[in-house]
Amino acid sequence: MIKSKLINHSQYSLEEREQLSGTLFIDESIPHVLLSTCNRIELYWGDGAAPENIIRHLYRVASGLESALLGERAIQGQLKTAYMYALDKYCLPPSLNRLFQTAIHTGKRTRNETRISEGAISHSQITTEILKSENVDLRNKTVSIIGVNKLTENILKYLVARGAINIFLSNRNIEKARVLAAKYNGTAIHLDKKVAMLNFTDVLICATSAPHTIIHKNDLPQDKKMLIFDLAFPRDVDENVREIASVKLFDLEDVEAFASRNLIHRNNEVNKVERIIDEEIASYYRWQNYNLNK
């Protein structure tokens, strides 16, 4: 039987997910698929019959219905990447292989046949929307970004489009920071110089893959007004930074709460997506019944 273990934002807070993230493990010799994103860590393994609750959940994940940002597009690629990694590492059991193939297919259907992702927003877009709501004039502010990845590059595009010209990038691998900085007329700074960088930073955006916090209360000037966006999981910025009166910190939960106010127009599409999921579950069961009863 196919089994799963789930740690996601609908069940646990950001802090709880951080605490539990190290508890999901499986013998590496057992074929499995591990889906790990900023909002979820989900483990799937086994062969034979798949319970409906597991099928329905995975199809909902693929369709963006289980995302903190309803209808978001990134999960489709993340799911495919997790599946392809597992395919490369293991010979997946037929039922598990079929489950993920059909989940990816379901996600494509929902985006092609409904408007669930129309106008869907990403963490990078929300970050810039919050900056607008805070009346930040990017032309006159210094923005520092720690972490080089697709998310931070997307944020850079928005910042530059909205007038940001004083941009600093830092990363554990300084060469990656230099390449991205050159692309957007920014300046790369070694991560070990972060305290000096923070002294002249007005907006700080962190999104690294570090397994621990990298920004602490004593790293920051105590009397400088600063907006901080921590988009990492686990978090890059220590929670006690909120104790600094001049600092305003947005972590993943804060960013997603801001976005949730603007999701009402996509809620009407949920019923259409649910109907597609029902159709795909029925199709999966036809395959399962045929193949398991041979």
C-alpha cells in the first residue's frame, strides 16, 4: 500500500515546521518521493493500492489548492523536480510512479481548464507589493539581498523595474553573487561582511538554503529603520530581531497572510478544480483496479 507522511502549513505553524523538519526520514534504500518546499515536507513510498485520501491530497497539492498562495504555479515545477529526482535515484514501484505521473497531469489540467492560477501571485511579487504598501521609494533606498536563487532573481527583476538602483547581493558562494549582481547593476559582498552591509541597508531580503539562522539581533544597527523579508525555510532571520523597535520583519507567514487578502477572486475556481480532481481520481482507480486484479 502507498503511504505518506506530511508536514505542511495547513497543519503546522512556521516554527513547528522548522522543529519537525528533521523528523521525516526513511531508509534511503526504500524507493520514495520527497517533496520539500517552503510550505511542506511530504514523503511518499510503498506500492499497491493508494488510499483515496493520499491521492486526493497529492492531486490538490499539484493543482495549487493546498498552497498558502492559492493557485500558485511554483508547486507544479517543484513536484515534477521531486518526482524526476526519485526516478533518477530509484526504480519506483508502478503504483507510486503512476500516482505522481497522474498528479502532474492533474495539475496541468487544472491550470489549462480553469482560472485557478490566473493572476496568481508569488512570494517575490508579494514582497514588492508589501514594499508598495509601506510607501518605500526604492529609488532612494539601499536594498540588500542574501541568497542567490530563482526567487531572489525574480525579486531583483521587480525591484529594478520599480526603480531600485542601490542593490547589494551576498551569498555563501560569492561568485554566484557577482554574476547576479552584474546582471542587475548591483554590487556583490562577501557574506562574512554582512554586518557592515547591514549598517547601510534599508530593505533586507533573505532567501538562503542555510539550515540555521544567519541574521541575529546583534548583527543589526539598533536605531536604523529597516524592513526585513525572510523568505527562507528554515528561517534565515532570528525571531528576536522583532525586539528592535526600528525594524519591521516579515517572515513567510506574514507574507502569505498579506497575500491572502487578495485571493478571493480565485476562490470561485476551486469547485471547477475539485471536479477535475474527482475525474482524475476515478481514472486512477480504473487503472489501479485493472492492474491490481490481473
